[in-house]
Amino acid sequence: MLARQLGWIVLMGLTLQSVQAREYRYSDAHLHYVDFFQESEGMQALLKAMDAARIDQSMISGIPVAKKWHEDEPKRPRYYAGDDADAYWYSATDVYIAAALEKLEPAQRQRFHPFLTGFNPVDKNAVSHIERMLELYPGLWQGIGEVFTRHDDLTALTTGDTPRANNEAMTRIYHLAAEQDLPVLIHSNITSKRERNPLYLAEIETPLRNHPHTRFIWAHAGTSMEIHRHQVQLDFLLPTLTRLLEDYPNLYIDLSWSVLQPYLTDEQGKPRAQWLALIERFPTRFMLGSDVVGRFDNLGEQLQGFDAFLDALPADVAQQVARDNFLAVLPKVRQ
């Protein structure tokens, strides 16, 4: 009996040790090479940060808007929410990404998966811009996004009509994405800062239903840090995500930093059992993103912040979420 108990203790110790010893290789499913002023630390700084953080592959995109430094503001804002000046749609961001990648050695370039984002999502001409960029840089682009639709205060600050994931301009883009086998990373808040119900759910669910051949990556699972500041936690998020994943096999979830707390882990950093169960049920549908914008010093911190949650998953599922699922959602010809 004593020998059996000692055997269980040794086995449990080895299991705990193996969990603690996990060292993940990552893919970053959500990275912006430039910030809201279209500026960047540069590709060498990004590569150095990726190497230090064990990030093998990365989605890379620009920022689809530029923040205006208004005549009335004596100090340049540091972020889009720094003052009340407008932001405006900025197509040259895609050219910046292409130019940065073209300067790399082939082996370095293969680590990046560029997404097109420099278009106005309420303009039905936007699909023509995407087509031109695909022709101008053949074989370069591997996805579309991050598309900014409902996006906290940025929506109100951006010049023009309110962007929605279910408008006619985006419908044209979804058709093109299906034709070109391009996944679409889309930011579409599930609700506003104050409504305690899925106010904008139809805006993301309608495209999911109407475009079954288009792969959608839902940025931040429809949440944002601004929503958390006002509502802390959305009680309806988990059951809503569960239903959507059941109903729409073309839906993938980007677990960027704002989802980590208060959803994946509690205030003490302990993984939440219901979220672990959801990911184990749909192990190929979740991926990690840093969502850094133009600066890369905290890149490793953003992705490694998920390690405690990953450690609570089976090892094979954890590696799928950390690295493999993003790569699997890319165009088949590039895989």
C-alpha cells in the first residue's frame, strides 16, 4: 500500500514537472507593424523581439486609420484616444507593410503573413482597392484585416459613416475573400460600453451565416478593454461564443490580450474551467495575438502572459492554440 502511494506521488510530481516545463513556440495572429501615426520601430526590432519570445510566425498588418494632429492641439497625441481630433482612413499603410517585407531576406520574409487593411469598410469601392493590391503585389497577401468596424471610441472619432461588419461594402469584400481563399480578421464589438446585452451581435452573425465559405477571425472575441472598464465582464459572452462556434464552422476566435482577463483567467491568474472546456471542445478554433501597434518591446510579455492558461490545457491543444491554429487558417496554397 505504501509503495503504491509513493508511486502515485512520484507520478503526480512528474506530471506537475512536465506541465511546468512546457516551453511554447508561438504564432502571433494579430500584430500591427505601424501605430496610429503610421510609424514603427522597424523590422529588425520586430525580428529581435520575435526571436526572444519564441515567436516563429506572425500575422503582420498596418493600421487602417491615421490619427490627426489637430491645429488646436499644442501637443501631439500619443494614441488615437489622446484627444478629440479625428482619425481618417489611410490606404498607404498597406504599402508600408509591403515595402518593409521586401527588404527582408527570403528566410525572414517567410516568417510573416501580411494582411491587407488599408481600406474604408463603408466604401463599396474598397473591394477594388483590395483587388488592385493583390495585383500589385502578387502572392504577397495572405489575409484581410484587421478590419475596424465597431471599435469603442475610435468609431466615433473616425471620419465618415459608422462602419459595420454587415454592411454592403463588407459583403463585397467577403465574397472576394472566399474567392481568393483569404481569412478575414475583423474587429466588431459585441456590445457598447454600457449595454449589458449583445447589442451588435447581428452585425457579426449575419456575415457568418451569409458567407459560409469565408473564414472569419473575430478579434478579441468581440470584446475590448474599454468595454471591460465600464462593465468588467459580459455574462453573456461565453454562452454566445459557444452557440456561434456550434453554428458556424467558419468562425475562429482571436484571444488577444484583452480577453485574457477577466475571461480566461480570474484576478489571481487562475484559469477559468468553463473557458478551458470551451477550447477543449473546439481545439482548432482559437489562436493568440499580441495586438501590438508599432512598438515591440512587450511582444513576448503579451503572448507569454497566456502560458498559465495554456498549461491548464492538454499539451497538444495548448500547442494548437499557441502556434498551429493560426497557420492552419491561412490560404492553403501558402501552407
